[in-house]
Amino acid sequence: MENNIKRIDNFDDSREWEAFNQRVSAHAEYLEKYGNPYFIEHDSVLKDTSIVDNKEILNFGSYNYLGLSGDPEVNQAAKDAIDKYGTSASGSRLLTGERPLHRELERKIAEWKHTEDALVLVGGNSTNTTFIGNFCNENDLILYDLIIHSSITEGLRMSKAKSKRFSHNDYEMLERLVKKNRDKYEKILIVVEGVYSMDGDIAPIDEYVRIKKEYGCFLMVDEAHSAGVIGEHGGGVDEYFNLNPDDIDIKMGTMSKALGTVGGYLAGSKNLIEYLRFNLPGFVFSVGASPAIAGACLKSIEIIQRDNSRVKKLQENITTFVEEAKKRGFDTCLAEFSPITPIMIGDEELAFKLSMSMLYEDGILAPPAVYPAVPQKRARLRYCLTSDHKKEQIIHALDVLEKRYHEFKNEVK
């Protein structure tokens, strides 16, 4: 039988390159008219302000939620680690890459997240992907939220387990799926986020805990945008919902948001973490986190634990932003207590024009989020709040947005 497969030996002829160019061309008109909002160079620490094209701008696009990236104590901890251990772990931790700082950090994370142990990996995205891709087997089922982060869906493609999704934050639909499938699988893993990265809403974790307990499931919560942010002391969903320490089986988090460094962690029971330490490919076959990152992250958690003033200021700024945005008639989705507050625009061209005009004419950065990151016709500006923002900066940014929105809304096709 004749093979109709076309042989490709040049990437420029590949379907992948063709698809990429189609995606780029879909936005080419906006990029040409208004400028490119991607890969903007910042020549400074990203806090409430940053330097772009040698000018100071108001920055509402930073994940430096608590201002710990650039904090003098955190910087010094990184420098001290470099002086003692160098810039790299220089090997997999299983073999030669282990440093005392790694285990100190893991013990500190376990203490902070009220678990028996924790495991630190070099990247937050890859932490999700390697865990989801390898924790479950062919006799298991993974149930996940409709708008779960792409790092989870990448892991699902790797996993041997079956998977089904439920509507966003719809715990009643989740419970129906669990009831229907519980006796068909060995393990059922429920995967959700604490705070969703595009809509900025908080998941009903208390309901997921109830379902997990009633039907004997595992619950994993991605706390990339909730740990260090929600709860009186920034304890994340545990503190916010007043949960018991063992209500969540797998607490995943990133070190690149509130903690101001880079990397990911998994926190859970002693036996689970011990198993992952020897069996998780993304950990076993990867270099250990750099000593500088381990030292800096350890100091960040210490700062959060001893003083919740940054957390309180961040939460005050979030409340101010949401209240002031609603006063001006803007749709902030369901965001109320999240550092990520979307302003719904709808039209992609309008979102591009607003973002770029505010950046280059008004000195305010509010990045656009468009398809495929969000559904079509649901384009938005994605504001990120930090503890460093001042009330007057927030009000000024929203005043400018209101002015620009009314100026442009009838100009785009």
C-alpha cells in the first residue's frame, strides 16, 4: 500500500511552522498598528514600577506580588549562597547536586504549608507537568477544571490515566462525575487551582475537600497564585478556608510569584514526597535548583512568616482596585481577593490598542490576554497587583483606562 506521508526535512515546511504563522498573522494587523505587547524588555526589578525604554512606567504586569524579588534581605541570601556554593547545583540532587539549602528550604515549605514534607523542583510549569504525567496509572482517573493551567493539560497528555474535565468551579458537576466513576478506577485525582490565573477567581476548595473525603479521592491544588497571597498571613487556601492540614493531598506551588524567586514545589505526606523524590522524572533527571534560588526562597518564606504587613497591603490594594474598577463600570469577572484582576474588554483589537497606547503614551503597563490564552471574544487586560502599589497609582491607572476606553471603543471595527 502506497504511503501518502509527505517527507519533511526542513522545519520551514512543517505543519508546526505553518500553524504558528497562521496564529501570528491573525494578530499581525494589530501588532503593526499598535506595537508588540510581548517580550517587552524591562531594565529593572519589576515592582510597582519598572524601566522600559529608559523611562519609568507604572507596572501592572508583575508576579512580584509581595515585592520580595529585589528585597535587600532576599538579595543578600542569594549572594551568600553563591559565595558558598557557586551559581549551580551542578548535578541532579539524587547524585551530586544536593546542598544543605535544598533540604532547609523543603522543611521550611512543609512547615509553611502544614505538611510532613516537600520537594523543590527547578520550574513551576514543569513541576505540574511531571507530577500529573507520572502520578497516576492506566487504572486511574484525573478530573480537572475546564480552565486549568496549560502545565496541567500538558501533563494529562503524558499521563496513562483517563481524564475528564468539569465546568469551571462547578463542584456539583464534579460530584456527579465522581459518583459515576468512583468504582471504575483505583485512584481518582481531582486537580484545581487555588486562584485561577486568567479569571482571578478563588476555587471553592471547601467543597472539593468535602467531595474528596466523602468519596475517597486525592485532591491536588495548584497554589501558584494563592500561596503567599490569600489568607490573613498569606497561608493560601489552607488558611483562607480554615482547612485541616491533611485536607489537601498535594499542595503545588511556584516560587516565582509571591516568593520572588523561581521554581516549583510539591508538599504532602512524608511517604508521598519520599516516593516522588526517587520516581518523579522532572526531579530525578533534572539539575537541582541553584543554591542562590534556594537561599533566596528560604529567606522569602521567613519574611512572610514573621511579618504579614506585605500580605495585608497587597490585599488592601486588591480591594481598592476591584472597587474602583467596578465604580467605573468595568467587568472584573469574579475576581475579588486575587492579585490578578482582569478587566474584560471582549474585542481583541480594542484590548491591543488599549494596552499599547497606555504603555507608550501614558506609561502604564497592563498586558492584554487574547485567544488562545482566553476564549475568543473574551479578550481582557490582565492587571496584577503588588504590595508595593500605592492607592494613588491604582486610581490613576483606572482613570487612564476609563478615558482611553471611551476614546477608543467606537474606533475599532
